[in-house]
Amino acid sequence: MNSDIDIISNKQYSLKLTSKDSHPEDSIVDVDGVKIGGKNIVVIAGPCSVENEEQYITIAKAVKKSGAEILRGGAYKPRSSPYSFQGLEEEGLKIMKKAKEETGLPIVTEVMDLEHFTLVESYADMLQIGARNMQNFSLLKRAGKSNKPILLKRGIAATIEELLLAAEYIMAGGNTKVILCERGIRTFETYTRNTLDLSAIPAVKILSHLPIIVDPSHASGRWDMINPLSKAAIAVGSHGLMVEVHHEPEKAFSDGPQSLKLNKFDDLMIEINKMKNFI
Ligand code: PEP
Ligand code: MN
């Protein structure tokens, strides 16, 4: 029987490594000492883009103080317009490494293409595959050969099954350290940048043993929705959050309108920590 027919007749068969059947216990992924999955709730925070050393270190120190456990930041940015800021590239990675040295927090950053894979891999503690690349199969296969954890974001128009099949590519290559991320999908609604599919969290937890976190920043595109969506995400079982934070959102090179100010992020962390007691 060829495998395409198997997918139609028996969907579970195609999810050999990601399905709960193959691994009944929840997987816990270790990101340089920070454990994501199981009962843990981990918050990843930082700016959309690394802009300069002062900006990044300021934000890194503030989010650490508020209780974030992993730093995010983009050095290679997948921008919709070729005229928008494209990222500081390796200079951005160096700044992130410095922030790790100063705060002790692991770093996650996006790897956009095969060309830069080995370079980004040499700096990052976790590699992000962005929504636009969720079905870039060459990139997924290369990620499967990496020894670093992979944060795989759901594609803008990807089904839950397609997300799990993308994770399957990475796992089939030998890398079992995969964390999924629901970051909103495109619907007919335009008030928010995307529509946060909260059902994806329990759905993934029914189907798979892999950890799943929520990115309310790209899901909504609005800083004033981050707090309620974050709490909703934790309430439906998310293993964590990835939140964009900026000390001066009005001056941000990218995604300022969806970035929380430092004090608002601190408020959010107080509420999330309270929620941890009854989840
Ligand atoms: C990001 O996290 O910076 C990003 C570009 O996210 P996404 O791939 O979900 O759009
Ligand atoms: Mn962003």
C-alpha cells in the first residue's frame, strides 16, 4: 500500500513518531536546562527583532527580572515586504549571545533558510522555524539532523494535521526535541492580525505527546489583547507562551503594535504565576 493511501485510510499511521500512540507520556524538551512540556509552564519573551545591543540587553534584563525563562529575538526576519527591516543577521546573533551571558537565559531565534542553518545553530539554544516555513521540507529535514530543540510554528493556513506532519519530518530525521507553537491562523476576521486557534492546544494534546506553546503576539497583532489571550492559552493547557516585549514599542523596528511594554509584561507574569497554582 503506498503511503498516500495510508494517510487517507488511516491518519494515525502517518503520525508515527508525533502521535500519542507512539509515546503515551508527555514529552519534555530541555532547552539548555529549561524544561518545556508536562506540568511546566514556560514563558519565552523578548523583542520581535534584535535592533542593537542596548535595546536587546535592556529588554533581556527586564524580562528576566519579571520571570521569563527563555529569551526570544529575531536576527533573520521573514518580513512581508522586502523594504522592511530584515534583521541584523550574525551581528544580531552575537548580541543575543551576549544577552545570554549577562542574564543566564537560553536564547531562541529563527532560522529562515538552509544557507544560514549551521551559523544560527551555532549560536542558538533553540531554533525557531517560522510560520512561513512550516512546510519548507528541506529546512525541516535539516532541522531533523540538528541536535538543538526546534520551535515549530504553525503555518498561517496549516491544519493541525499538517503541523504534526511537519513535526514528523523533524522527528523522522532523528531530532525528537520538537516544541509546537500556535501563533494564529488566517481567517475572514480582520480586526486581529490572525485568529488564535485555542482549540489547537487541546487537539494537539489529544493527538500528540509533543509540548505546545502559544504566541499571542502574532496571533492578535495587538498589545492590548496579549494579557487575556495569554491567560486563555494557559487555561486550555498550553505548556507556555512566547510574548513580544519592547521597552519602546513605538520605536520598534518590527511588530511594535503587538509588543508589551516592560511594566505590562511584568503585570502579565504576576497573573500567569498565580494561574500556575491551580492549573
Ligand atoms: C516571529 O516569531 O518573529 C515570527 C516572525 O513569527 P511567525 O513565524 O509566527 O510569523
Ligand atoms: Mn514579530
